[in-house]
Amino acid sequence: MEKRIETLEMLSMEQENTIETLNREVHRQQLSIQALEVQIQYLKTQLESINKEEHLSPEVEDEAPPPHY
């Protein structure tokens, strides 16, 4: 009976260690996800800005050809 209790205690400690390791990994991944979300938002803002500039500037194709043509 004593041996079974020791075995169960060892298994419990191993599971606690595994859970703690997994918790640390999930936390690290969450930080990475948050950083990526910030980068995506930054890139989205830059892309929207570029798109607005393109719509405001005249198209090269719409311009008349130079006089020598």
C-alpha cells in the first residue's frame, strides 16, 4: 500500500511539473501572438495609407504622352 501511495505522489508531482511547463509555454505563445497582432495592425495601417495615396495621385497611364511622340 505504501508503495502505491509513493507511486501516486510521484505521478502527481510529474503532472504538476508538466502542467507548469505547459502554462509557461502557453504564456510565451500568447505574448508572441500579441506582438504579431500589433505588427499586423501596423502593416494594415501602412497598407491603407499607401492605398489612399495611390488613389489621390494621378495615374501614370492617364497622363498624355510627352510631345515627342
